[in-house]
Amino acid sequence: MNDPLESQRGGTEKRPRQVFELDETGFNEVPPRYRRFYRRWKGTADSLAPNEVKCPVCKVVIRSRVELRAGDRVYCMPCMSRLEVIEENGELVAKVLY
Ligand SMILES: [Zn+2]
């Protein structure tokens, strides 16, 4: 796995996706090489970047190298959930697929 983003179904890709540099987050619930793809949610003072979405199951923040869009599918390694990114009240949220 090179990125939690498994398929880029979102958007019509008219606008190129923003690319992000991911650095180590200290998230130690996954093997070291996957750590930069996840981080802990820090509570109400925290906010999500355009390449981040919160897992509704384990509340971990999933981070992709590219901007996420509604329709994308992402994988949450800490709880092994497959999620679909949807838009809700103008925000991107993840919904469990199975
Ligand atoms: Zn999860």
C-alpha cells in the first residue's frame, strides 16, 4: 500500500488534485512505513486538511498524498475499514463500505 487512497472516483478531475508532502506523525498503531498516512484526531480544536478524512469507526485521521474528493475510496489500516468519502454539509466525511 502506497497510500490509503485506493481509488480516485471522486470529481471529474477537471481541476488537478493538490499534492501534499506527508511527514511522520508519530502514529504508532501501524507499522513505521505507514505512519505518515495516519494521525490521531486532536479534538474540537483540530481541523482536517483537504487530503485528510476522519475514520468514523476508530476516529483516526487518514491522510493521503493527494487532495480527497467525494466518491473516493480510502482504507483505514488501524481498524481495517474500507471507506467512501462523501460530502456532507460542505465537508468531506468518510462512510463505512464494509
Ligand atoms: Zn478506522
